[in-house]
Amino acid sequence: MKNNISIIAGTVLFSCLTNMVSAQSRTISGRITNEQGNPVVASIVVQGNSKIGTSSNENGDFTLDIPSNFNYVIISSLGYETKKVPVNGTTLTIQLKQKGDFNLDEVVIVGYGTQRKGDLTAPIGTVNMEEMVKRTVSNPMDALQGTVAGLQIVSSGAPGSSPSVRVRGVGSFNNESPLYVVDGMFMDNIDFLNPNDIADISVLKDASGAAIYGVRAANGVILVTTKKGSLNMKSKITYNGFAGFQTPTNVLKMANAQQYAAYAKAIGNEAFVKSSVQKFGGTETNPAMDTDWFNELLRSKALITNHNLDIMGGSDKITYSMGLNYVKQDGIMDASNMNQKYNIRMQADAKVTDWLKAGFSAHFNNFKTYSPNNAAFRQAYFASPLYPVYDPTLELAKPEKFGSSTAIGMQSGFWYNNPIATAFYNTNQTKGFQILPTIYLEATLWKDKITFRSQLSQRYQSTHNINYNPVYYIDNDQRNDRSFLRSAQARNTNYILDNLLTYKDQAGKHHWSLLLGQSSREERWRETWVQANDVPASEEFWYVGVDAQGTGSATGYGEKGSRNAGVSYFTRGTYDYDNKYLLTATFRADGSSKYQTKWGYFPSVGLGWVMTREKFMENQKLFNQLKLRGSWGKLGNDGIQPNAGYATVYSGNNYSGIFGSEGATNGIRVPGYRVGRFFTQVRWEVVEEWDGGLDFALLNNRLTGSVDYYHRTTHDLAFSRPIPFSWDRVYGNWGSVTNSGWEIALQWKDKVGDFGYALGGNLTTLKNRVKNLGGLENIMNGYPEWSAEFPARIELNQPINFYYGYEVAGVYQNQAQIDADPIAKKYNQQNPNTPILPGYLQYKDQNNNGELDEKDRVNLGNYLPTIAYGFNIAFDYKKFDLSVAFQGVAGNKIHNLNRAMRRKYNQMNADAAFIENLWTGEGSSNTHPSAKGSVAPWNLQASSFFVESGAYLRIQNIQLGYNFDLNKIPVRVFATADRPFMFTKYNGFTPEISGMGFDANVYPIASTYSLGVKVSF
């Protein structure tokens, strides 16, 4: 008995001593740096007890008390590989390695969740956020230009404008824009965001990755998550800002007064040259008046500035983040055009209990934009240099003494108006705000296995647009006798409610997960507008109402809007065996109120094989990773005309032959009504896509990359087609189109001593073909005002909207050559008063029948690049770093509508290259017509003469930075040149033309030069 008591007492004593020893702690300290020796803010937690932890400060230093029976700490930081460090001694020196492009444990944002990069079976494009924020742009999508294979971005230079974004080509005549998802909320664009607020961007390019978004995903999905704090993170404040100026680049050089005068004389327009000389001086060969309209229209420098303040941190239960941002960008047009926005971002997550987590985030955006009148750029191309911007002799001109083309005898009309006056007499301002709140609850129903998350995302946007035209007079055409005000108020109110149940588990080498989701959404948009005349020029009177002081009675009122709702059910399952054989399957059922067909079903499947985990690859030293992928799936596009499946009522005089009385007027035909006899049920377009890819990392992870081949077909392509033997047209799902090509991405990264370097690039090819037009052979299209003269064409087995016209074979050099050509000979016989002369364009007889007819018109190219690419070079040495990014396209064409407009307006000016290359005699040119021929109808038909290469290579960004400590505060100063140089043969401001590639003088893109600083406290 005593022995038993002794044993028990000894056991209790031993346990107490053990607990006492366990309870003892030790203090460790250390410094965390990256491979370049720069300090890193990181999280340090004890392995086996994540509640014990801290974070390093801005100098990388930390101190932590840990129990003596724990021997390892886990170090983690965003953008670096997580590291397990043994606690040997009390002082640690830790170096973190930056994540490579193919770090298998890196977490990638996917639809409604995340996945390890090593588990992906879809080609998801990720963005290097450190490189992205180097761009001095106000729109985040502009910063992605050239960075992701398969993603084409066509920028616009106007402040506050949105770029055109395409993912893997164009598969619709209706809507080509991707879906943006910002912290769970569906958006049409992300213009409101500041790049500094973004933590991650993922581009879902194929059906396997995007099918989880069903009917909204046909054009790709761009997922955006904003910055958040981290657990056990000491409060961190970061300021990142820059200020600089924009300057016009690649400015189109126009013919000067001497060149224009000589050209005008050659085509018989010397009368107004004489008038200019008589009024302003000089001679007929060297007029004194020489206005460079583009120089007058453009500022030499325009301000751009961006200031961003981030605050983030966290305790063991709460994380928080806040961002404040201000951006202002003046336009390079010397008129009222600018964009200004204020952003506030807030986020907080809280661990309410061991099993319940709650959080919210909110984005507040306030903006103001003054939009320019882009018609001024078109008129600046047309305007003669022989009259001035201002002309004090014009007594009737008011309130400003702007010059007029009619003062020297030229024609009046829009195309000959004073472009500076057009820009000046324009006020188009939009003010507004937007709120994006999100709240969620997440419950752990089974620890580390089952979670349930419910999230409500909302969007409210309100905008107010004021368009005001004052009273002014320049000439009888460029005038406004009554002031005009249009005031429009628009509101967007959207919500999405997502409920997600996630199950993750494993057994041995088997790992699997299952997501079950339900989503409800509603989108509402409404715009009301009112307009009035005789409104005073002072802004305090810019409102419309019965008692509005100084405001005339309203002359118009209108309202329009839309509302639709949807409900969705979706699931995604993943499985892998030993991280070697991978499977992802997705299914979404979408219900929509927009169409008569209420439900659509969108499945996908992806497979992966990690070959480097096979035994036969164990002894090889070349590959660190080699993964083969394949996927298939279906996507939907609901961005087409809704509710088209009902009978349409038409009204107007065309539908009545009855004369009678209407009001106080007799003998007027009474409007009639007609019900459209043809209608069809419209449904969303469906994209079917398969993808095969290879991911690899080799040479000790220094070279990483991927190769993909994709093939996507859009079925049920929606468009309006004519009804035989009828004037009616009917809108329906008639056609199909395919996009296919290769995507290649490569990255080399290495370090030699203190010198580090990286080389990377991506390349995408695109083959776009129309496969079905519902029985039609072709559809004519084109620039709205000029589609008849210079058409685009949609035709089977051809790219969408190719330019359609004659192929120029050269220039007739002499009369003998004309007489020997059957086409020219026949034309001259039929048109003796306007014959073909030496110096006129010669068109190719495609079928050699001796006639120039419809069968001789061919595909002259289209606006879609067949190749798009980007590459970058980066160096770092000790505290210095330098990066250079390039971007370009090839294989696309641009229709130079500026030159083509000479068809109707022969008094217009021309770019200098056009004038300098005109045919002046035999052998002088075989590409350009003579001066006289340049205004002859024969030479102004749709032809390859007006179609030019849109290929370009641009230096996208250059940044030089220096990192140093200022009183233990890390500081980075940097100088940036954004879009400083472009190499192109195109005769225009920019080869970046949105839409179908018809260039009628777009707002030019500027180069930006800036200085900035980043400081963390």
C-alpha cells in the first residue's frame, strides 16, 4: 500500500515538475530579410500553437516569447515562400525566398474560393502585383496590358475612359467584355479601383476555370481581391504616391501651309489659297498663315498624380485594413477634360468564436470627369492651315473671336469647323459616387473539413451628367443660337447573395474537396433625363424646373431603365491522388429573367498529370515540375438583347394611307400601326471550349513557363437578319464563330552575388473564323457613317468584320499602261469626262475577266491581332533596381478613315506623309496616287490603299528605384517613364483603335513621366 502511495505521489510530482518546465518560456529575437538583404515584414508563429506569434517590424526585426517545449517557428509573408525555422539559440537570422511562378503551394484565386497552384487543371492567368503598381495609370486594366497571355487590352487616352478588354478573341457580335468580380460583386469594369488597393488578380481564360460563373462567363472572368490585414500583424502604414506629367506622343504630322497650298493648287482649290494670302499675307506658294491644329489642340504637359495611404494589421482574432486614395489626371487636349476620383476602402474580419468568423468590406468611390469633345481631333485632321485659331476681324464672332474657314472662301460644315472652338464650346461633366459593401458569416461545421459561408454583396452607383452648350457664333454653320442644357441622373442598384458549403478531406494519398453553392442576384438600372433651352452660361443656373431662375421651360423629358434577376446553383469537385493525378469538375445551372428560355446548364471538367512525381522522373535533374493539363466546358453570354421574343408594334406615317384631321391641322396623314409578324425566342449565346496545356519549371526553378492550345466555339450567335420578301428584320440565335490559338509564357530568374536579373515574356496567337450565319452568305457592316463606302464584312470561314474592298496592284505610270489594261480601257470608254489618268490607282483583277466588279473585292484584313505579346527585363543590384516592360501586337489591320474621308471632302488637309508620297510623275510612286487622283472617285473606293498595318511595339514602362532606410524607416524612391516610345508604321496618332478598327482620329495616348516615393511606418 505504501509502495502504491509512493508511486502515485512520485507520478504526481513528476507531472508537476514537467508542467513547470513546460510552462517555462524563452525569448528569441531575429531579423528577417529577402534574398537581396532588404527587410521583410512577416508573420512569426510557433509551430503547433498558432496562437503564439508576432510579426516583424519595417526593419525585419522581431522578438517573441515561446514555450521551451516548442522547437520550430513558421515564417510567412505575402509574396514569399513560407519557411519552417528551427529555434537553435536565442538569435535567428532568416532569409525568405520570393515565390517563383510555379511555387506549388502558392494560393491562386479561383471562382468562389482558392486553390493551390500545383492543383490547378485550368490555365488561370495571375498578375505580379509589384510589377502592376509600377504603371502610372489611373485604370487598373491599363496596367495589365501585355502581362497575361490571352488577354488583349486596347487603351484609350481620354481621362476616365475604359479600355477595350478581350479574352481569347471575339466570339460575339453583341458583347465582348469579360465579367469582373470584385470581392464577390459582379461588375462591368474596375475603373473605380486604384491598383494599390488590389491584392490579387486572376484571369479565368478557359471554360474549365470560368464555368463556375455560368451565363456571365463566355468572355472570360477577371477576379479581383482587395487588400486585407493578417493575424498577429503589427499595424503597418504605407504611403505610395507619385506626381508627374503626360505629354503627347507619336503626334501626327500634318501638311504645312506650303505643302497644303501646293496640293490645293494641284487639285484646283487655289481660290481659297489666294484668299488666305490676301487676308493674312505671304505668297501663294508660301502663305504667311500656317496653323498647326494638332499643336494648338494639345497641351505639351498635363498633370497626373496618385496618392495612396494603406493601413493594415491584426491581432490573434481580428484583422483590419483601410486604404485612402486620390487620383487626378488632366487630359492632353487643351480644353476642359480631366478625371478625378477619391477612394476609401475598409475591411475587417473577426474570429467571433472557435467556429464562427464574420467580416465586412466596403469600397467608397467618388469621382468627377470632364469628357472632351473628340470630334475636335477629327476636325483638326480636316482643318486647313491657311486660317488662324482666332480672327479679330470677324465682327460677328462671339463670345470668342475664333477663326473660320469660310473667311477664306472654304466650305462650311462639320468637317471644316474650327476644331479649337469645337473643343472650347463643350461642357460635359459627370459626377457620381459608388458604394460596394460586402458582409459575410463563415461557420466551421467540422474542423478543417466542412465550412459554410453566406455572403451578401451589394453595389449602389449614382451618376449625374450635365451637358451644356452655350450661345456662340463663328460662322453660319458653326453656331448655337440658343443655349442647351441636358441633365441626366442614372442609378445602378445590384445585389448578390451567395451561400457556399465547402467540404475538404483526405485519406492517405487521396485528397478531395466539394463545393456546393447557391446564388441569387438582381440588377437594376434607371436613367431619367430632362433638357432645356435658353439656360444662362453660369453653372449656378444649370438645372431645370418651373421656378428655376434664368432657365427656360423644359423641351424634353425621358426615362429608361432595365431590371433583371437570376438564381443559380453550382458545384465544384476536386480530387487528386498523391498530388500526381488531378481532377476538377464544375457544374452550374443558371436561371434568368431576361429570356423566354429560363434555365441554362454549364458543365466543365479538367484533368492534370504531374509527371515529375512519377518514378520514372525521380532521377532526372532537369525538371523541377512538369504538369500536363486538359480541360473542356461550356460558358454562357447573356450580354445580348433581352426580351426579344414578343411581337413588336411599329407606328408612323409609313404604316398608314389615311388622311384626315389631327388636332388643328387638316389633311395630314394619320399615323398607323403595324404588328411585326416575325419574332423568335432569344436565349444566351453558348461557348464550348477545350484546352490543352503544359506547365513546367526547370533548371532549379530558374526557368518557368506554360504552353496552352485553346479552341473555343460560340454557338447560338445572336444577330439581326433580314426576312426574305419583307422589310422586316428579326433578332435571334443564328450563327457560330470559333477562336483558337496558342499561349506561351516564359520566365527566367537568377541571382549572381549581389546582382539579380529576370527575363520574362508571353505570346498569344489567334485565329478567328465565322462558321455559321444561319443560312446567310454574308453580312455587311462597318463604321456607322461610312459603311456603304468603306464596308466591313462578316462571311463564312473568314474573320469577324474584315475590311472588304479592292486590292491595289500599283499606280498607273503612263498612258500606255492604262491603254493596255482592259479594266482601265473599258472604264475610260464609259466615262470619257472623268477618265483614268497616269497617277491613278490600279486595282487587281482577281478573276482575270477584264472587269472590275463585286467579285474582285476581297478580304483586306481585320482589326484582330493574330499575334499579341509582351516581355520584360528586370535587374537589381544591392539597393538599386531597374525594370523595363514591352508590349505589342501584329497581324491586325486598321482602316484609315481619316484619309478615306477625302471621298466627300476634297478641301480637307492631309497628313504630311500622304502629301510627301503622292505620285508626281512616272516612277515617282507605285503606292500613292497623284494629287489630282487623290480626289478622283476612281481612287476613293474601298481598297487596300486605306488599310494599313496595325502592328506596333511599345516600351510600356521603365522604372528605376532606390531602396534605403531613413531612421530605420524603409523608403523607396523611383522614377518612371510610362509608354515613352512606340514603333509603328501606321499613319495615325495610335494603332490602338477600339471597335472594328476604323480610325476617325481617336483621342491620342500620352507618355507619362513621374517621380514617386513609397514609405512604410
